Amino acid sequence: MVRENISLKGAKVEGLKKTRTNVEPGTRRRKKFEDKRQFILETALSVFSKFGFHGTTMEQIATAADISKTNLFYYFKSKEALYLTILENILNDWLAPIGSFEEPDDPKAALEKYIRLKLELSRDQPQASRLFCLEIIQGAPILKNYLSGPLKQIMSEKSKVIEQWISQGKLKPIEPAQLIFIIWSTTQHYADFSVQVKAITGKDLNNKEFF
């Protein structure tokens, strides 16, 4: 992809206390580490989505996360590693919906489900959409190999599904890639151009009726 996701039945109370003492500190530390790491990822996403990869510094992210730069490097060894982790998470979330339709499915139901899932991502993860948009606008310096490799392969597989639907008379003739591009551009528009959408309509995807 891109460089770079006991039962102790019958035991004595004393034994349980001892086991709990031995296990819980490590568990708490791991949870604390993962919680902090997740907070950094969310904070970095917010900063990257405003300034892009080249316009963002680790100092900016550390300040936004209210931690020292040294502490930030404890969780992520470089800005590129942090950026790649965020992009991997975005792509994992975005590609899951397109894998949801297969040739035996009813195309109307399958495409309706896919569009809804994509709109939900635009509503719930607008910063992720805007960061991806910035990456592409800048020439995809980090994702270029991924776009022409794994993503192209997924598109090829789903295009064959759409072609099957067309050959079976379940869908009007259309170039498969164009159909997917239209769905992407329409659904992601509500995240990438949210300011424009709200200025014109006074609403966004958080409005149930508008959604």
C-alpha cells in the first residue's frame, strides 16, 4: 500500500488480587499509549488538512497537541511516518465501502449503500477528505505509487462488477470508472467544499433532512 493498523474459576481472592496487580499496570500503560497516539493522529490530521504535508511542521503538531516535540517523536519517528499513518487510516476507511458490492448484488441497492457510506464519511470525517484532496492537488507526492498500484487494481475489479451488471441488463450502459469518479466527486464535494455548500444552502450533512 503506502510506505512506511481466563477464567480463574476457584482461585483465591489473594491470587486474583496478585494477578490483577501484575496485569493491569501493563494494560493501563498500553491503553494510555494508544489513547495518546490516537489523539496525536487526530490532531495531526486537523493540522495537515489545513496546510498539507509540506506546509506543516512537527512543531505545529506538537503545539496543537499540547506536547513537547521530543514526546511527539516518541510516538512517531518522523513527519512522513505520521503523515503516512494518517493516509493509511483514511484509505482503509474509504476503500472498505467500495468492497461492499459484488456481481450477485442488486446494483440499485449496492450503489445506494455505497453512496450512503461515502456521504457518511464526508459527514463524519471531513478533514480526512480535505487532506486527501490536498495530497492529490499537490500531485500525490506520497500516494502516487499507491494510486497507480493498489487503487488501480481495486478500480479494475469493481469495474468488472459494473460491466457484469450492464451485460445482464441490470444497469444502463456507462463507463465504469466514470460512474465511480462521479460518485466520489459528488459525495466528497460535501466535505471538500463544505463552506460553499453551507453558504449557498445554509445547511450541511449534519442536517438530517439535507443528508
